[in-house]
Amino acid sequence: MATSGSKIKNAKLVLLGDVGTGKSSVVLRFVKGQFVEFQESTIGAAFFSQTLAVNDETVKFEIWDTAGQERYHSLAPMYYRGAAAAVIVYDITNPASFTRAKKWVQELQAQGNSNTVMALAGNKADMLEARKVSTEEAQTYAQENGLFFMETSAKTAINVNDIFYEIAKRLLVQAQPPPNPAGMILTDRSDQRSATSTSCCS
Amino acid sequence: MDSSSSSHLPEPNFYDFLRRMRSPASADLVRAIKSFIVSFSLHTIDAENDSRKLQDFLMAMETNIRKHPLWINCTDEERDTAVEGLEKYVMTKLFNRTFASSPGDAKSDMKISKKICLLQQFIKPDHLDVPKVLQNEASLLYAAKELQKINAFKAPREKLLCIMNCCRVINNLLLNVSLSTNHMPAGADDFLPTLIYVIIRANPPQLHSNLKFIQLFRWQSKLVSEVEYYLTNLLSAESFISNIDASSLSMDEIEFKKNMHPAATQVTLSESSCAVESQVCEPNSILESLGETVITRRSPDKGTQLEGNNYPFLDKEAENLSSEDVQSCLGYISKWCPGTRHYLKLFISLI
């Protein structure tokens, strides 16, 4: 299905962010906006897939959305387990959503895989007059925590493709050094299986 | 959920699998399958171990089928169909051994079912953040009905299909609402609360055991991507419901405790009445308006789900029934289908 000579690498990407930050709108922009010939995309209500070509390689993102409400916060680990990438979204007009984003970053750093590529997205970048979180503040935070940062707008599409393109590039670079004879496995399923099974047996 | 998605479940033709297995050329495969099934009876029951054995077997058989003369010029889909058929055949044979086999399974099922039973009495969509626009009674009941079918199947793939169908109904509701109203598509912020609400409405039989069974015995190469995402949603919903408290519903502590106290509701928490109550408290008229004769059709599930199997006599031959089996079977028939005396007569004539 892919263009000849290139292999598709699957990458699980988890989407974290407070309610109302527009995280699914960002993804919808990305998924609907891409047009790659002969490539399929999935547009569901909460699961999306999209392929992205980077040079002569192709990354297939499998995007897992999570519920942003505080009451569902404790369920997030079930979703980000084994993710190759995480996009943490906040709303630049809502400081509380930025605080919440930082909480997720900490959590991912504490529990997640250190290889997970993390991106911080300040969404609603078109609403400049209502801005409450400065670019500098977020940029500094991102630098200190080893994330890459972009301000996006699902409305105007600013930086939306760029953030996914950058993640794809980083995933490919990360995957290159150790030559893996079994192919590229970006989603680690083995730890998930053992983890779920231990919880099953009471 | 797009039907063109690469992760959609194919519709394997089980009869094609059986037909190929009857061919003399597949005698080696049949031998391998039979000895695999027999090998299970030589070990003590251990869910983890059984799962590993099945997954290894499916993987080995996939390789065998790939180079087998019967499948030599086949497409990948046709080979997948063969492994799907194999999963269904083997797991149907091993169902009684592998389903809800751990000592804690029945207890967990009962615990969550009782909890849901109490929640059904007072929970409102708003407690879970289900937006008003999504409170579409017909769609939600339709989704619940898909989940309630789960015990009508033994194969992991078919059980998983019930889950996928339920999620598909919710998905369509979400997509339609975002197209027809000003409601912005909110992804999982809308999906998960709606799913949890649907699960509470449905109180699906043996929720814990069914999810565990799918996780352990569904062919791992197919438990990926979109399917894995929706199964994860079910698992996280199960976890949410098991740990539900006043704060997770933004409720007053005292009010929550009062509601969760069995005596405060009409529900008497004797083992069987809970499950019956859970089914009965649905507004039947709406289900009937969807063209379903729900009450008569679903009633056999009510009590029998507590015994661990919805249809305890489904795969029994008449000559294999013991006198106790006959007694209890007659009990079921007269209990659930009081008006079907001719079935009783037919049954008696068989023995």
C-alpha cells in the first residue's frame, strides 16, 4: 500500500489535556488535512489514525484520545502505557489548563517510558487578545523538562501539521541508532500484557 | 470508526475453515489442534499459563498455515481467516476451562454487578459529564443492548465484536451530533463518559470475566490499534466503576453513601435479585419501540448469568445429560418460559 521501498512504522500517540483545550480539534485538523495518496486514515470519535511521510519514510500515527475531566485522571496510565509519543495540550487563554498540563508532564516523566517523545501544545493561539499563558513561560517550562513546544491553533491550522511532523522526525531519529533485526517496534506491548494480567488475578 | 480502517475486524468464514480442516491434506493440522486441546487437560487450570499456551499455539499455527500446501496461493486475509477460525474452534472447545477460571473472577463479577445495580438507581448522565446533546435515549439503549449480548458468544473475537459494536453506536452518536448541532467534537471527553453511562445502564453479564477473557485469549496480533483502544476504554470504564466514590461523581459524601446503601433503594441485594433488577429497571417501552421483543428474549440471561454460563445446556447432547442436568434444565424452562409447554414435551421426548 505504501509507496515502494518505504516501510510504514506504527507509532502510538496519546493525547492528554484538560477538558475544553480543543485537543481533539487539533487532531481532527491534522487527520482531515493530510492527503497522502493510497494511505488510509481513520476518523472516529476518539481514535484516529494518520500516516505522515518524512523524507522517504512513513510513520503511521495511531492517536489515542483521553478524557480530560479531573474525575477520569486516574485512568490515564491505561492509555499512555506503551505510547511512543504524547501530546499534552493546554489552552493559552486558560492558566488552569496549563497547570494541569504540567501535572501530566510530571506524571509521564515519573511513570512513563523515558523514550516517549513528548510535545507541549499551547492551543487556541489565534485568540491572542485573551491570552493568559505567555509563550515565554511555556517555552521555558518545556526547555527545562526536555519537551518540545509549539503554540497551535486548530482554528487556523497554525503549527498543527508541524507538531506531528516534528514528532515523526524525532521518532525516526530515535529508532535509527540500534539496528533492530525484528523491525521497528515503537509500541511496547510486552510490558502492557504483564501489567494487565497481574491486575487481573486477585 | 471507519470501515476502511486497517484495524477493522474481518468477517471470517468459520465454515470455510471447517471445510479446509476436513480435507485430507490438513490431517497434520488437525492432529496438532487435537493434541493441543488434549494437552490442556493435563495441566491444572491457570489463566496466565493457559493464555500463554494459546498465544504460542496460534503463532505457531499461523506459521504452519503460511507454508501449508492448502493455503499456498492464498492472500494474507485468507490465512488470517484460517487463524480466526482456529481461535474460534479451540476457544469454544476450551471455553469451560478458560472462562472465569480464576477463583476471584466470579467474586469480581458479582461485586461490580451489584455496584452497578445500586448506581442504576440514582446515577444521571450529568454525574459523569455526558453532555445534554448526547443524552439520546434510543442510541444509548441500543449501545447497551450490544454489550448485553456478550454472553451469547464463546469465541473471544465474537465477544470483542459486541464491545466494538457498542463503541460503534456511541461513535456514530457522537459524529452525528457534531454534524447536526453546534456541539464541537470533543473526542474522548465525550466518548468515555458516554461509554461508562452505557455500561451502567447495561450492567453486562460477567463484565470482569469477559474483559479478562478477551485480553488473555484473543489472538494477540489482532488485539492492536483501534480494537486495542476500544478494549482499553472498556477496561478503564471497569476500573472507574469499581472505584467510584462521591468525589468521582461530584456528589455530596452523605448523599452518595445514602444512595449506595442497599436499604435505601428498592434493591434487595440477594444474589439473584440484583441481576434481575438490573435488567428490569430499563425503560422497556423504549426498547420495544425499537422493534425488539426484549423481555421475552433476554429473560434467560437474568438468573443464569450468575451461574457462570448463560446457556448451560447449549452444547450438551441429550444422551450426555445426567438426571440432575435434566432436573435443572426443566427448572430453567419452566422458570423462564412458563408458556412454552410444548418445548418441555419435546425435551422429555428426547430423553
